[in-house]
Amino acid sequence: MTAVERFLDIPHATFRHYADLIDAHFRPHTPAPARPAVPRVPSGSDVCTEANLSRLRKENTDLRRTLALYEEAIRQLTLENDALRSGAAVLPLPTRRTPAPS
């Protein structure tokens, strides 16, 4: 505020008393506020798009779970293969899966 006071040569500015100065000097340089987004009613295509997105998210989650199972199987097979090639005894490894809820 003090810089504005000095710039306008106004001692201790109370800008409510200087509305004409505010309109003349500051408002032209102030960017207009952004308009808030108007919420719109979803159309039939939007509902269809949301349903597709939901389906794709579920499929993505399912694919990630399947990939995790394959990663674990490959890890176990790699360890068993390495043990067989080195002549060591193969011990079955416990799986990392959590037990199914009863």
C-alpha cells in the first residue's frame, strides 16, 4: 500500500474515498476475472462415456492383478530353473498371495 500511496502522492490512502482514482488508474490494468465454469446437464453421450471409462478402469485393475500373478509365477519358475541348472535341490516356495477370506 505504501508504494501506491507514494505513487499517487496520497498520504495514508483509504481507497474507498478515492474510487475515481481506482477506476482511472488500476482497473484498466487489472485482468478480468475468469468466468466460473457453468455446470451442464450430462447428455446421453456423456453418460455413455462415463460408463465406458468406468468399464475401462475396472478392466485396467483386473489386468494389473493378472500381471502381478504372472510376475510371481515367472519369479518362482526362474528360481526353480536356476536351482535345477546349478544342481541344487529344488524347494517349493510359498506363494505371496494372501489367503482367501472365509
